[in-house]
Amino acid sequence: MRKMILVVFAVTLCASQAYCADPEWYIGDDRCPPPKDDGRYSAPYSAKDHPRDYPNFDGADKPGWSCSYQRNDGVIIQYGNSQTPQQQWMTLWGGSDDN
């Protein structure tokens, strides 16, 4: 019984750490180096991961970082999304009252 309680506690602790972990900061490459985490941009956000949770965290009204360029072979490389998390969420989940 004691071992079971310790196992449940350990699993709960690990799960809560994973859930509360900060999202990875932006990624980029040599032509699009990601910005510093200096408060000018919102944290990376994906509205697909939050269908019922309108973003109201600190910085949700700041634009996300984005950078794009076209490679020599014509492929366009895009990093990030310049919309705020709130704009991203409204675009994907906001809809109208008719839905």
C-alpha cells in the first residue's frame, strides 16, 4: 500500500511538471534567428491545443514572432505566427453563434 501511494505521488508530480512546463521558445535558423525572450512577443502558442480555453495569460495580447524567406529552390520557409494568441484562438475556435 505504501509503495502504491509513492508511485501515485511520483506519477502525479511528473504529470504536473509536464503540464506546467514552459513552452519551448521559438525556433528558427541562420536566416531567421529567433528573438530573445524579452517581453516583446507572446510565448509560442498553438490554438489547436486549446479548443475551449480562450488565452488570457500574461502576454496573450502581444504578437507572436514570425519570419519567412524563400529558398533558392522556391520553397518558402516560415517560422512562427505574427498573430496574438487571442487572434489565433478566435480565428480557429471563435466562429459565430450560428455554429
